[in-house]
Amino acid sequence: MKKLITAFLFILAITFSAQAQQVKTVSLEQTKGEFTQKGITLSEGSYVFNISNNDVGTDVGFVLVPEGKDASDAKNHIKTAYVTKVVANGKTESSKTVALKRGTYKYFCPLNKTPQYTLVVE
């Protein structure tokens, strides 16, 4: 019985470790009117976006939309990419996990009125 419990715990630990490695983090910083990262290339997979507000002077957010979709229409936004809380000056907030497939996306912040930047998933 002891060996069975040990084996079960070992398999459980490997499973959690593998799942944790599958989600990658992308850190993006905003300054007044722009992101400091002007474009991103990622591989297909699952990501969490960490958005930092570097003294923009207002709260900021994050919007991700597939290229070719109307970015001004919220129904086209990838909702899981939204930060879970608006980002105050000097703070960093995260999105939920976002599964990205191959293709091109646009990211921007409507609160900070940034341009739309390109995110490519290969």
C-alpha cells in the first residue's frame, strides 16, 4: 500500500509539473500612449499576459483580437486576454490563461490609447 501511495504521489507531481510548464508568461509594459514592446512573436500554446503600468497617469488594460476582426467591437476581443483587474500606476496585473493558435493578432490598450501592435503566433 505504501508503494502504491508513493507511486500515485509521484505521478501526481509529474502531472502538475507538466501542466505548469505548458503555460508561459508574456510580460508587457505600458508607458504613456504606448507599449514598450512594439511587436511579439510566440509559438502556439497557452499564455498568461502580465501587463505593467509604468506611470501612464491612468489605469491601463489589455485587448487582444485576431487580425482582420474589428478591434473596436468587444465581441471580437479574446476575453481571457483581458487583465483580471485594471492596472493602476506602478502596478502589474495578469490575464487569465489564453490559448493561442497560429495566426496574427493585434494587441492594444483602449484606456491608454495605444496604437495596435502585432502579435504573431507561429
